[in-house]
Amino acid sequence: MTDIKKSYIHKFDLRYGINPHQNSAAIYTQENKNLPFEIINGHPSYINILDALNSWLLVKELDDALKLPAATSFKHVSPAGAAVSVELDETLLEVYDCRNLDISPIATSYIRARGTDPSSSYGDFIGLSRNIDLSTANIIKKNVSDGIIAPGFDEKALKILKEKKGGKYIILKVNPDYKSPDIEFREVNGVVFSQSRNSLKITKESILNKVVTKNSYFTEEACRDLLVATISLKYTQSNSVVFAINGQTIGIGAGQQNRLDCIKMASNKSKKWFLRQHPKILNLPFRKQVGNVDRTNARNLYIEEDLSSSEIKILQDLFTDSISIFSNEEKKEWIKKLSNVSLSSDAFFPFRDNIDHLSKIGVKYIVQPGGSNRDEEVISATNEYGIAMSFSGTRLFHH
């Protein structure tokens, strides 16, 4: 390797760095290079730009891979949810508070992405793979969000978005033809790192590189969902696993030091996603004046196991009628109905306990890199549960 000399050109100042006390924050580009986006509205911070860049790369890859409008809801440099445009059934329209709304294909993808984990998506940065229409802007208008990045905006949609947050909503227009550099650089405490960009193209063929289980049948729907999960992993802080079904993520476990904790985190989110479809949740008797955010928080609180007397009172004040406790037995019976879930992991499973846990929450299809000393033990466990598993042969750490 030879020494490299680089010149950077100041483009604009940021509102602040990672934290508000870290001032003197700014964005630079290499000399003779343009930014991949332009600021249409607002004054972004350091994390806003990190979320925007990662979210755009994620949705662009999803759209390229599946030829469907794609969306993601980003928080703290990981997706809280991601999805492609698959039609919503009547139950999810109710769960996502979208009944009787005009919903376009790109709006559908965002509704699904944010619907993964609406509590985590509170104050998100949105990435969308296609131009934003009026339908999508009206959905975003109702939600608490920091900003959006997309390749274009219809005139009426842009007007609505510019009015969010008292005119401070961050709107970035990305250049979809921008070519990412082959080599990336990062500086930490005066030390400069360089590496080739993770330009790996994730395809159906790559994720089904080596099917290792007795059950070798992956449906087309499973392949779609595994692509959604695996491409999402590529932009999720490691260690990470992603659960997906019907073209959307339903649980993301990010940034944990061991894989079982990733799985437990993601599975708990997946359970909560599915429990929100239980008739008890769908039929909660909310007072008319209760808004979307309070409805979301109330549903999540109602699902929790050990409610204090204060929490029960908070809930009851939101309803017109008394409600009964949502028992653990009811929840367990409902979770048994969750099936055909796809899961992707950014690194191998070191022990069979990962598979034992996944078998309890409807996982039927798995993609992981393989390469553990205990691969045979993991494969054996997968066979016991009739799960189909493939080794992609590729690790997808992201930091």
C-alpha cells in the first residue's frame, strides 16, 4: 500500500455532532466530488445524515433486488423496520391505523416499515426508494419523524412535508445515479481506517448458496422475505438478526454482544408485532380523542406482562369501558399461530440454543453464513424442527 493524500472540501455545517455539545460539526466531500444528496429543507445533525445515507442504500438495494417500492424507518444508525410494497390485509390496515386511507404502493412500503416497531420508529429518519406522492406524505404527516430521504417529491407532497415540525422537517433529495466510492475511509481518535466498500450484491441465488437441511424447500414468498431480512442486516449495527414475513421485517435485534441476545430481542419484537393483531388489541375501546401515538403506546403497554396499578390506571383512562387483563395464557396461545417466518443472521449460530429459541416463534426459513465449529449440531437441531436453512457463506457485520 502506498501513502494517500486527500483533500476535503467543506459543504455545509451540521446542526451539531453526535451530541449537542459536540459543535464544529460539518459535512465535507473529497475534492472534485459532489454530495449524493441535496438539502431541500431543514438543518440536519450528524446522526440525521448517517441515518439518511444508510437508509437510502438499504431501500435502493431492496428495490433493485425485488423490483418493488421499498421503505425503511431508521433510528440511531440501524433500521427499526424495513419493507417492500406488499398489499396490506384488513387486519394490518386496522393495526397500522390506516383503514379508509388512500394508500399508494410507496406509502404501503412505509406503513409496513414503520409498523414493525412503532415505538422505536418514533422520531425516525425515513428512507424511500421512489418519489414521494401525496398519499405517502399524508401518512408521514401523522407520525413523529425527524426527516426523509428520497429521489424525488411530488409538489403537493413536498408542501405537506415542509410544514412538519414547524417548517424544520429535514428533507433530502438523493441522486439515485450517484456512484459510491470503491474505498471508504473513517477516522477515530486520529487513526484513519480504510477498506473496500461492502458492495456485495445480495440475491436469491446468494442467500440460497448452500441448503444444508433435510427440508430444502424455500417458497417464493420466503425468498422475498429472506432478501428483505438479509439486505436489512447489511445496514444494521452488529451483532444482528432480522425476522421477516409478508415483505416486511417484524423484529430486528441489533448491536448485541452475543447472538442469543440478538434473537431474544428480535423475537420479543416479533411477538409484540403479532400480538397487536390479537382481537383483544384490535378491539380496545379507545376514547375518540386518543391520538395515534397514545394508541400505539397503550397497545404496547397492554401487551406487557406485569402491569403496576398506576399503569393499569393510565390505560383505563384512555378507554370508554373497563378492560380485562391480557393473560400470559392468551398470549402464548396466540403466538402459536405465528408461522412461515423467515430469519436472517449476520454471522453464524455458535450453539443450537439459537435454533431451539427460534422454533418457538414460527420461524420456518433461515439464512446464515455458516462456518461455526458446531455447524453440524446447529443443522441437526434445525432438522428436528423441520426448518429449512441455507448457508450463504458471507458474513454481514456492519459498524
